Amino acid sequence: MRLRYLRFHLYLSILALLSWGLVKLTVTEESGLLAVPPHSPDYFSTGYRKWEMGENGLLKNQLIADKMTHYSDDGTTHLDKPQMSFINEATLPWVINAESGVLSADGKNLQLNGKVKVERKEGNGVRPLIINTSNARVKPETHYAETNAWAELISPPNRTTGVGMKLVFEQPVHLQLLSKVQGKYETK
């Protein structure tokens, strides 16, 4: 009986040693620190909204996006379907829509990627204006936008196209097409 009892404990000990060995082979010990892959997000938001007020306490600009993802390695904020609005006391707001965008870490540069549409609605003494382009750079602090791509300006019934554009949204509004400018204008 004692021999049977010893065999049973010997089998259990061997089984325990084999199990411990298998665990050591398959599970690696954690070092306590997780390796973060380069350019990985540290936070995100859906239905993102950001407002900036001017010195007078009134809304200066607004940034809305379907999704916002912030990256800690370079501090950039990536935006899905961003919409930037520039509020002007003298005129109706300018609204810029894009497919995607990247806001710099300091918030001074917004790179809009894909199709970009700039729009100002019709108001008192102001004709409507739509600008279709792509890959625009926006400087929110100075209400400035530019692109090296083809741009189309539509102010019904007139249409003007060109390559490269500079636009200042503040009064006085300044819009410049840089090259290959062509227009179609209707006269009364």
C-alpha cells in the first residue's frame, strides 16, 4: 500500500514538473513595460467639435470632424471629414469641408486632403461663392488658405478656374488664382 502511495505521488510530481516546463516554454515573462508601436494613437473622439473665441469673446472659428485621432509621437491630430468654419462679423461665415485632414501639434497648420470645398452663402451685398479644389493648407490663426492644385471658383452665373490659389477669409477678403486662369462670365 505504501508503494502504491509513493508511486501516486511520484506520478503527480512528474506531471507537475512537465506542466511547469510547458508553461515556461509557451509563456514569456512580461517585462512590465509594453512596447508602443511608432505613430500610435493615444486618444480619439467621434463627433469632435472645437471652438476658438476671438479677443472680443465672440466665436472666431469652429472645427468639426466625424472622428478625431491624436498621435503622441508627433502631436498631430488626424481628422475624418473635417469642417472648418471661419466666422466674420462683416460677412457670412466661410465653411471649408474636406475628406480628411491633419492638424499640427501647435494647431497653427491644418492640412486638408482629398476633395476640398470652400463655401460662403449669399448675404446682404455678398454673392455666394463656392471653391472646389484639393489638398489645401489652412492657417486658422490668420484665416488663410492656399493650394497648389487646380481650383474652381463658382459665383453663379460666373465660373473661373486656375492652378494654385491663395485666400484670406478676413476683411478685406483676398482671393488669388496663381496660374492658368480661365473664366466664363455672363453679362446682363
